[in-house]
Amino acid sequence: MQGKISVGTSAFAIGAYKDHPVPFDEVLKRLSAAAYDGIELFGERPYGHPDDYPTAESRRALRDKLAGLNLEISNYGADFWGIPLGEDDGTARKYEEAFKHNLEFCLDIGADSIRVDTVVDKYPAGDRRKVRERYVSTWRRCAEFAGKAKVNIYWEFEPGFIINKPSEVAKLVDDIGAPNFKLMFDTCHAQMSGVQGARQEGAKETLPDVSAFIAAVGPRIGTVHLIDSDNTLHHDFTSTHAPFGEGILRFDDIIEALKKAGYHGPWWTIDLCFWPTAWDLVESSQRFVSDLLKRHGLR
């Protein structure tokens, strides 16, 4: 399978860029010129919020703009961050309605997958089993909605949010049991969550390296984020998304582990989220991943 390279556009709109996001059209033109195959569309303003494209015509125009620049959408990072599903039993219906709204937008712009995360950074007081059951039941229903539309759901686990131990990550996917619900496997989150055990509650559960994490979750992986890790957290919360070569990850080993686990793409997404000079790394990051994939027969 021919590997395709995309980049998460959130990197140019949050963190150091929050007050002055790089204009969306400028982002698209530069990514196209740098030979990216696609983008992971950030679902918040000022990039890909569905309410900013309220009509069929406006959504068609976005789709045509991307096609004109030879860019596909590798994934749509929908905005569910204001709906803390893990905190309150009353949010499930609101979450499902928001999911349907974003699913419609996803289809209208030609995307075939939606990103989710657990949103909540700490377990609320009470029965943890019920919290997990809420994720399972709600995401299972969302997977049913998405499955009818032939859309995949990718859950991005990370140390900053609950359910971040390797066995817990695997079990949640298994409990949902939907063929279109899989993991968004981010290499720096895997390092911090599964190897360093960062922000895990209770007894630590760790693995020797990212390749071991890949082996542990194997066929549950639906898409991949590639980025380095320097074994630190950004603001003691999420993983530091260090540029390639500024961390400790062994990417040749990681790619071979992914191949062995059955993942061959098509998408390999670069995630420079929260890196303060992400905009300066557009071309060099694409070259790094392109060379990496070529070495392993994936591009």
C-alpha cells in the first residue's frame, strides 16, 4: 500500500499560535507545495468547525479547494472538548447529537474518519466502572452511526486524559467491539503513556518501548501519528511533541513493529501539536517521514 503523509493542522492554531493562527489558506498552500498528500483537519475555529461551513455549497467549496491543491483529509478532529463524557452521565445524549452533527460535516467534506478522545483528565469521584461503561456505550452507538456511513472512529489515547494504561487502552477498544472503532496511535503518547507511565493513576503499568506497545495493541490500530518524544510532558499534561531527531524514539524499529502488527497505512500523520516553531518544520518533517517510509517499502 502506498503510504500517504499528512500533518495535523492543529499545530498551527493552538499553543504558541493560539492568538495568531496561521491563516488556513496559507496553511493549505504551503502543505501542498511541500508535497503533503493530505491534512488532518482541526475541527475548531479558525479551520474546520462545521458551523463555519453551514451550507452544502460552503462545504463543497472547501472540498473543491482541497482537491485543487491535491490534498485529501486523512482525519477530521471533531470538536467534542466541551462535552466531558467521562464526568457526567447527563452528557451522553448531548455527545451523540454533537457526533451526528460532526459526522454529517465529515461526509460533506469527503473525510472518512473522525478523531475522539476521553476529554477528562481525572476520574471523577465515584464508580470508575460506570465511567468506563459510559464511554463504551456512547462510543458504541457513535460507531453504529458512523458505520452506516462507512466512517471510522479513531480514539487518540494520551497521558493527559483518563484510560491511558496499555491494557486499559486495548480493553476499551475490545469492549466497544465495533470494527470501525480503532486507535489513533501517536508515537509520543505511546512513549509517555505506555513506556514512562506518565500521569497513570494507581499502580504503574509500563512496557519496554513503543514497539512493545504496538505489539500489545496490534490490530486495534487504525491510523498513526508520527512524532518524536524527549520523555517529557508539555506543561505536565500531554506529551511533548518533539520534532524528529530531537527525541529518543527509534523510528525504524517503530515502523517495522507497525508492519508486523498489520498496519501499512495508508496514512502517516505528522503531529507537531504545541511545538512552538511547528510552522518552521513543515518541509523538513515531510522529508523525514517520506525518507522513513521509503526505507521500509511504504512509499
